[in-house]
Amino acid sequence: MKSSVWWNVTLVILGVFALVDTSFSFERFDIVTTAEMQELLDNRKKGTIDFILVNSLDRIIYREHSIPESINIPLSEIGTHLSLLGTDKDKLIITYCMGFR
């Protein structure tokens, strides 16, 4: 039961970006800048940090424009691909799409 609750929370977090006014959602979540993302990726290569990087866009866009070593979980398919997030509830999950304006 705890596992399903955690996945539901994950779904809510990912859905916030798609459904809520951006000014509200940005207050609730940390924004990772391009420079910070590059540092995180470099540190992941060094083995000093581990995280899951999720591209939430359509598969066609993912194939053409994605950050290397990210996984694709389109928002429309999130319920069927939750297993890609693993079982570690404390692992950092970073989602991205085409940015914000």
C-alpha cells in the first residue's frame, strides 16, 4: 500500500507542470538551471550523485531532443511506465520538458 501512495504522489508532482499555472508550480518545486543540470550530469558520471532524469515529452520529441541518459515517460503514459523510476523512494527524480517561459 505504501508503494502505491508514493507512486500517486509522483504522478501528482509530474502532473503539476502540465495542469497548474506555472507561477504556482514553480513556487512548489526547485528549478534546475542549465548550468546546475550540467554539474549534476558531470557528478553522476563521476559517481558522486545518482538521480533519475525523466523527459516527460512525447516519444517523437524525445528521440530528436533529449538529454543523454534520460528516460522517456510521456505524461500520457506515466501510469504504465512507473517501474522505470525504480523502488528507491529517496532517489532524486528530475523531470524536464521543453523548458518554461
